[in-house]
Amino acid sequence: MSTGTRLAGLLLLTTSLTLPSVLHAQEAPQEQEAQSEDLGEEDSPDESLQQADISVPGGGIIVTGRRNRDPARNSGQVLSVLSEADIARTGEGDIAGALARVSGLSLVGNGRVFVRGLGDRYSLALLNGLPLPSPEPLSRVVPLDIFPTSVIASSLVQKTYSANFPGEFGGGVINLTTKAIPSEDFLTISISGSGDTETTFQNGLTYFGSDWDGFGFDNGNRDFPTALQGLIASGTRVNDAPIAVQRQLAGQVMPLNLVTLQKNDVLPANFSGSITGGGSFEIGDGNYLGIIATAGITNSWRNRNVTSQQFGDAEAGQILFDSQNFITDNKVLVNGLIGLGLDIGEHTIRWTNLYIRDTLKTARLATGTDAFTDVARPFDFQTQQTGWFERQLMDSQLVAEFNFDKFEIDLRGGYARTDREAPYNAIVPYIRTNIPNDPFGDKFVVDVGALIGGTERIQVGFEDLREELWFGGADVTFEVSDTLSLTAGYAYSDTTRRSISFIIRPLLGSTADLTPALRALGLRKPGDIINGAVLAEFPDGRPFFNVTVSDPTPFPVFDAALTVHAGYGLARYRPTDRLSIEAGVRYEDGLQVAAPDLRFGGGNIATPTRIANDYFLPSATVTWEAMDDLQLRLSASQTIARPQFRELVEQTYFDPESNRRFRGNPFLQDSELINLEARAEYYMGGPNRVSLAGFFKKIDNPIENFLITAPGIIETSYANAPEAELYGAELDLAYGIDLSDWGGLFETKQFLILANYTYTQSSISVGATDLAPIPGATGQVASQLFDDGAPLVGQSDHVANVSFGIEDLDKVQQFTVMFNYASERVTLRGGALPDVVENPGLTVDLVARSQVKLGGVPLELSFEARNILGRDNFEFQEVNGNRAELNTFDVGTTFAIGLKAEF
């Protein structure tokens, strides 16, 4: 094959990997056809990888001169690629679930993906090579479970750092590429239904809310109370508001339809539906304009009966708080995407617009005993909670890739906005004191004035978070020769966040002789408690109680911002046909600030954050093809991890997934990482491959979360540990067995085995004089928060995924059984108490798909069974054989059926 022919084919190949859908097969040049013939059967890559649509800054996916199209093999970096076919193979409805099948990745909580046991702060999420803000204040990256697989064309996971990516790179980068322009017109409609054994057709809890709740929207019932809106607009703290305004606000925070629990006798099945369509049009000679659009909705229900306990004396196994919290969550996900693409010769312009709205409606009833006040005479409680958590993402991106033979220009920019609102999050505790001779001792009454020390009072939370992100970048790649290319680029991002969090606590004043009447008031329904107090009067017209409100939050309004300027250079050099070197350096200058709005401070002392640092971040990867099918890699890099906004802001947020609260620490500093990796990759032809890697990371100032306890309350905060190290090994295997010799039904089938295993060890280093500043204790000794030698939070020693499947090579027909295992991992540092540990264990899933035709229309039928063995959720503290459950509940087996039609 001539050099010119090879370069022409590779040029088309590179274009197809960035936007393959605009390449029309009927017009492929003869050179490309010849190249395809020359590849031969042994070198032919997995078909799904040939079709992967990948868009990243710097164009650093394909190494010039390689014959095989597999991007994981040809890249100058260590990466994994999930094509659209791979994602479909997992059967997952969202991209987070699909990524959990990638070697070294584990899924924690609601869509947070951990890479090699490192927390989400060490994982970077991009969309089409561009950053995304997070609508979830508890996560630096967008929780990936809000991305349905129907809008994702591919997912790239790069585990070694290269300078074209942002410097906040610890465990890896996850780049999602949205679906682009189709090569032919199409329309796809899909529907599915599902249910699980713990929820579907079972009893549950709910509250009315509004008529639009089933669609994930509110009809205005949950707008902030007018009295609170006025205080926010004027910059007035709730505690400083006039008494008349406080009484007005007290009468607005507990409307019956938003705070009163109701029983739902039969919970419905889950459902989802989506429609996706697109087409392309030739404009001019060989130029194409394409459009793709998708819209979908998912409505799902989940019951959890959570056991939550707290130690009094862990060594003695003394449990002073014991609760069963029955939770019914109704989650609605609405998404839409519109993409326009223009292909002019070798130049491509793509405009992507994405909308995602994820809403959680939760109803909770906790019952149990609390002995923190009096061990000899614990009191009983019933606490009800109603909440509404909505997060919304709007993102618009413009990407232009210009190819001028010897050099390429890549321009990217856009705007994104996320909103998170949690209005009328109401907590109403009822207490039975069991005190003898007390007329109300055998009745549950509401705690409206701290009647029992250490318990929560009535409170209604109002949260509103808005984050806006402007971003842009440009880079130029110049092909100096057939063996050397140089890239230089600049990237800019500016993120601003305003976070509002008010906690309204009604206060009912009373004289001593009115105490019995005050407590009797608690026997009413939640929505009647405060409103009834306002209306209750003596015969002479005097009110029973003077109703006011307070907000215990020192600073309910915070502003935060992060501005980053970066410049980078990257060289890709191939001195021989078997050796390639990719090396670069990135200079990054960042300014991160977080400060409260002092108008709402009420004289409280503020601790603002200002982190101004600049870094030179080098990276290099050497790839040596020791044999035709054996490839060795060595890589080294230096990267950083900045604190998340949530980790800096001294506000308290409730996370409905983990059932605990989070509070920030303004004294946090950047973490700095050194990353080393060695890897061997052996390719056996077709989909068959095996790789073995070893990795090491050294982290200065890693950010770890730790436990803050109060009676009945579990709260999380953050601090910098002095230093940590992490090392491990990773094994990845894919092997296909041709079943054509079996004949008959198996003539076009293959048996596919996919397996990966990651072993990881980590340890924190803590010296006697090391400090870990926290609010209220800037001289905090680090050893009081962290144990020397303890593993990093979120790190499992063992993570393994194995799948066995039979697939048809000519049509959609698949039967796959998947095994996923993760060993115990610390989720929360315990300080003086034991660490909080999660035990994910083994889960087994089954996915089956088959294509049939009905009236000439191709239909795809699917069946899924998840968590077949019924693995439950375990999160606990344990010492000397004594165990306290913090977030433990039964998890059902889920069954789903789906139907997809293509026109």
C-alpha cells in the first residue's frame, strides 16, 4: 500500500471517529475500500469500535500510522471506549450504569462514578470534550445517572493524563459524546415498563404536591412563600425580620398539600418512553447538513426501609439511637436533545443543545427510640418528612473542526446552566416521652419548643442553587512530518454559583401554665400545627401562642466562583513503526472563591475562601509495539484536584440518597497528584484482547469526608488529610468464541466473555504534628480525624465485572449474564468513632434482546432482570464485633420489558 493511500485512508478514519455519521458509505473513496480489504480478517477490529463516535479536544485519539481502527489500541493514552452497541449490550437505562461495567470503575450512590477507588472529585466528566457544571451540590461532576443512554453515542474513559484535558485529573476523565448526524433518515420509538419486588404494587407513602408531579414539574404550588421572597429580595435575615413578617411566613411554610403524608395502597409500575429521529441533507456538492433530535421521559418508584443507628459507646456496643425510616421515592427524568451538524468537505461544525430535568419526590416516615437524653428511659419518636428535589441542566455547545491537510484547527465553546431547587422540605417530629403521670406521656406530640433535649424541632427547608458556566477553547495541530505532530491550545472556563438555603423553624411562645395546651397542639396533622396555632385564641381574643420563625443557618446565601485560564502544548512522535511518544505540558492558572452574602449574616463572623494557584502539569506516555499483537505502555503525569464548591460552603444540605446531611469547610486547599502507570496489552484478533496494568498515585492534601454526630443526626464535613498513596493492578479480558461450527441456530452466533478485575490499595499518612483545619478549630490535629494507614474514602480493594453472552453477528439478538462485585469501602471517616463502611458485594444481572419484524417494521424486544440474587444495601460502623447500621435496607430484584421500533 502506498504512503499516500495509507494517509488518505487514515484521514478518513480520523474524521469518522470524530463524526462518523456524516461519512456516507456510498461515496467512500476507492482508497478506503482498498484499505479495508488489506486489513485482513485477523486485524479487523470489533465492529462496535469502528462505529464509535468520539469528540475530544486536541484530536488526540488516533496515532498516525496505525492500521487498526480500534481507538483503545491506537490511542497514545490508556483508555476504554463504550460504543453505542456496547452501551446497548449492558441494557442500562442511564450512562452511569453502563460505565459501571468498565474496568476500574465503580458506581457509588446516585450516579457518582469512582475511578480506581478514588472519589468523584478525582473523576472529570466532559460532554463532547467540554466541561459541564453540576446541578447536584454534593458532587463536583454531573451525576451521570441523569444521562439516558438514548442520547449518548459513545463514552470514553481515559485513565492516563494528557495535556489537552483539564488539569483536575486524578483517576480518569469520562468524555460523553452525544449522538451526531445520521447517515440516513430514521425514526425510533421505544417504550418500557419495569418493577421491583420491594416496590411495585406494594404499599407506599406519598403526599399530594401538585397535579403536574407525575411529569416532574410543579404547577406553582412549591414557589417560595411570598414573605420569604420579600426577605431574600431585601437581603434581610429571617431572624431579623419584623414580627409581623415572621408570623406571615409561619403561616405560609406548612401548606397541607405539601407537608401531610398520605398512604399509597398500590404503587404503580415504572415506565419510560422516548422518541429519536434524524436525517441528513446534501447541500451543494458533497456537503451535508444533518439534524438529530430526541426526547424522553422516565417515571420510577422505589421503596426503602432504612435502618439507621448510632453508637453511644462503640466499644461496648451501646446503641442509643435506633430508627426505621420507610421511604418512598418517585423519580421523574425528562430529557431532550437537538443537534445540528454541517460537513463541508473535511470540515465539520456541530451545534448540540441538551436539556435534562431530574425530579425526586420523597415521602418518609421514621419510627424508633432515642436514649441520648436518658439511657434508662428512652423516648419513642415518629418523624415524617416530605421533600421535592429538582435538578435541571441546559447546555449549548458549538464545536468546529477544520482540517487543512497538514494542520487542523479545533474551536469549542458554549454556555451551560444548572439549577437545583428543594422547596418545602418539611420535617415534623412527634415524640412520646413515656413519662409516668404525664397526661401526654403515652401520646405522640409534636416537639415545638425543644420539649425533649437533643431532638429536632419542626423545620421546613428552602434551597435554590444556580450555577452558570461559560467555556471556550481553541487548539491547532500541525503535522510536521509523517511521524511528528504538534498541538498547541488554550482553554478558558468561568463558573459562578449562587446558593440559597433557608431553614425555617416555627417558634411557638407560651407561658408555663399553657404548656399542656402547647403540647396537645402537636396531636394535629402537620399542616394544621402552625396554622392552627395562629388561629387559636382565648375567649377574650388573645392568641394562645405568639408564632414567630427563626433560621439557624449562620449564612443562608453563598456566592462562589472558579475562573481557569490554561495553555497547553502536546507532541505526538513516532520515531519507528513500533514506538510512539505522546508528551505535553499544561499551564493552568485558577482562582476559586467562596463567600457568604453578608447582608444575611446577622453579625456572624464569616470565613471566606480564596484559593489562587497556578501549576505546570507535565505528562508523557510511551507506547511500544513489542510484537505485532503485544503493546507496552509507560505513562507519568502530574495533576491536581480542587475542592468542590459544596465542600467549601458552610451550609447544610440534605442528601436524599444517603439519608444524611453535608456541611462545607472553607479551609480546604487543592490536592496535588503524581500518577504513574505501566501496562501490557495483547490483541488476539477481532474482539479478543487482554491487558494487565499496574498503577501508583501519590496525593498531597487529599480531601476526605468525616463524620459529625449529634443525637439522631448524621452529618458529613470535609478536611485535607496530609498525604496519601494509592497503588494497584488491573486486568482486562475480552474473548469471543465463534459458534458457526455448531450450525443451525448458532451459525451466526458468537459466545462473548468480557471480564475485568482491579486490585487497589491505599493508605493515608498522618504525622503527630500534622494539622487539618476545620471551622471552629483551625488548629485541629489531623490525627483526631484520620488514622495513619487508613484507606482512602471510596476505595474498594477489589472491583470485578464479568459477563457471559451469546450474540448474533448479523442481527440484534443477545443474551448476557453479568456479574459485578465490589469489596467493602469506607464511605465516611469516623474520627473518634469507627469509620462508616459500605459493602456492595455481588450483584447478578441478565439482559436479553432480540429483533423481530412486524408488518415490515423492525422491532427490538428486550428483557432485563437486575439484582437477581437480591443483594441488599449495607452501610455500617463496626468495632470489636459491635455493629451499628447507618444506611442499610433491602433492595429488590427488578424486572423490565421494552419495545423499540425503527422506521
